Amino acid sequence: MIKEIQNFNKIYGEQIYPADGMVYTIEKASVIKTYSEPELLYYFEVKNEYTKYQIAIFADNKNQHNIAGVYKTGEQLPLFMDKFMSSVHFKNKEFFKTYVVTLINQALKH
């Protein structure tokens, strides 16, 4: 389970190219961190001129794994939840960008 992603801030401003053919930018998002379970580790936006998603990365301390949730702006329920994240997703910036593309592609299906 990951509790901290080294150099996470280097991902901001990076562009990704999901299956819809649009260019999205990864940007910093503000959120008030609560100490609930699962614990919110990171929260960021992935957006283009038409669409905006928020991605939250959680640490499920009870079950010892990470969870990623993709949310459409303004919605409370996630479009997609990945409960099987691996530390390989955070190996380097390119792996993480590829993982974010995978998350957005899953959200696009809904």
C-alpha cells in the first residue's frame, strides 16, 4: 500500500490522451482533507475545455490497499473505482500518467 507518492507535484501540468481523442491536463485541485477511512491521500483534476474529472487516491488502512476514484465535476458518486491499485502505478511519472489515462478511459464508459 502506498501512503506517499514521491514527486507527485511533478505530474501537474502534464497532458494525457485518453480514448476519446481529447487532450486532458492534470491539474492541482483543492480539497479539505478529512481523517476518515479510507484516508484521502491525493486529489487532483483531469480536464480539457469541455470536461472535468476529479481523481481521489485513498489509503484503505483496514484492508491494506489503495483505491482510486474518478468523479465527474459536481457529482458525489464515483464513475469508476479501482480497488486494485499497485505500487507499480507510481513507479515513475510516465507509469502514473498511463494509469490516469486508464482511469479516465474507465470513466468515459459511464
